[in-house]
Amino acid sequence: MPGSDNDMKNKNLSLFNRNVPGSTAILQESTVGIAGCGGLGSNVAVALVRAGIGSLILVDFDKVEASNLNRQHYFQNDIGKIKVEALAGHLRAINPDINISLRAVKLSHKDTPEIFRKADLLIEAFDNAESKRRLIESWCSAFPGKAIICGSGLGGIGRTNSLMMHSSGNIYFCGDEESDSSMGLCSSRVAIVAGMQVNVAIALLTGSKEK
């Protein structure tokens, strides 16, 4: 009958009518973990939801600040809110059927296996190099057969050709691997690297393994 839960679900699934054939069914059954919901993580989450991902695990202890708005997927009325909660609201505005697990905690290497145990792969979106290293080590130790997709080098402006992806086993690196936040952060380069991470994730989840 009109207005039923099935009608609403069918309406929401029509969001993905223009998806690559065969990808939606796979992505709907997939779970992606995102460690960090700042410039990379928030843009990654939005792109994954638009692509049709079924479940996300979002982890970030921070709150939205005005200085985040030049590159992160937040808005003026999000300032002061916990990032994972604000982001979840925006993601559900795109697809109300998305399944989201929120953890407003500072992730430690000891917590990684428990928090992300249901994830098919993990997207690393931290700012701090040491935190990145610890997360990669913890993930690879706990889940040696699962991929982790990292952002490395997205500072500055231009130099588009320097942005690339390379892999080592199940570890994938996206970015220029040289620049850092001391050069300043521009929304376009941050979004490009986030898009690269999502592109790799979708390829891996759908069986089109990246080389």
C-alpha cells in the first residue's frame, strides 16, 4: 500500500539507478570502517553513501570547528557538535536506510580490532603520522586478509599529477606522500584524495582489485 515501508525502501534504492551495473547489490551488503571524520573521512563517508554502501562504522572523538568548514562535510549549524553525530545526520539525509555505527572515542590501537571487527575494509583518515602508523599496524595484525586504504599527502594547492595510488599487499596509499598540513589544506586536493580512497574501496568490494 502507498506509504508503506517497502514503498519507502524502493524509493530510496532508486537513488542508485545510475550506479555501475551489478555494484549496488554488493555495496548494500558491505561494511566500511572510517577512522577519522575530518577532511578525508567526512568526504569519504558522503561518497560511499552516494555510491550505495550499506553500512558504515564512523570513529572520531572531535567536535566540529569553524576552521573545519573549508574542507570537511559540515555546515555552520554543525559547529560545536560531535563530528560523528553531525556527519551521520547528513548521511541519513542522503539515504535514510544507511546503517551507521557511531563511536565518539579517541581510537587506540588496542580498540581497533573490536570497533572495526565487522568492517570489510578500513579507510584511514587521520591527520597525525604516528596515529596513522599505529592504526595500520593494529589493523594489519588483527585482520591480515583485509584491506586498509590510507591518505598520505594532500596539502597545498595544484600539483594534481602528484596525486596517485600505490599498494603494498593489502595496504593502499592515496595522495602525493610528501606534502603535509603545514602547507595549508585546500578543499579540492582533500576531496580528490578522499575520492581516490573511495574509488579504491569500491573496486575492492566489487572484486575489481586495484593494481
